[in-house]
Amino acid sequence: MPRNVPDEPPLDFQAFYQQYHRPCLRYAMLHFGDPAAAVETVETTFAELLQSWTDVLTAPSVQRYAHSVLRSAITSRPVATGRDSARSCRPPPSPRCVPPPVGNWRYGNPPFASMRR
């Protein structure tokens, strides 16, 4: 039997939600391509995490645990809706559509150096 979700989530859960909700939503959007499905899946994931938050905190990595719950929710959703994820339905991009790499690893300019905080 699932535990009840508290009216006011613990502060550490609220902080975790604030930090990881948007990245999880982007990840789900990559798989579904449908904003409604992505939002519903991510919210379900965070509700599941909140229900067992004290147990989640005992995991070696809370982020990895949360990501595994999200991946499980993503893979189980296509079965429930009867469709594959958007990522698996799309054909691979043609070589002409792939943008050229930004930066050059050889000369110490990694592609995503400008994106670092």
C-alpha cells in the first residue's frame, strides 16, 4: 500500500525538486516529444520520490536513484499509452542535418566549454 504524500513536502525534497525538475522535464521531452506526456511522467516520478523520500535519502546517490525512477516511468509509459517514445520513432538524422562540432578538443577548446557555469 503506498504511503500518503504529506501536505507540505520536507525542505530537502523541495530543494531537490527545484534543482532537478527542469532537467528531468527536458529529459522526458527528448523521449516523448509531447509536453503533456513529459509533464505527467515527471510529476508522477516526483510524487513517487516524495512518497518514499526517507528511503530515497538512504540511497548512495539520490540523483541516480531519481534518474532510475524517471527512466522506469518513461519506459513504462509507452506501454500504457500504446506508443513508442518519440526518440525511438524518429529516423536517424541524415549526415547533412547534423551540425558541425563546436570547439576543438585537440587544441584545448572542448565543444561545451562556453556552457560551463
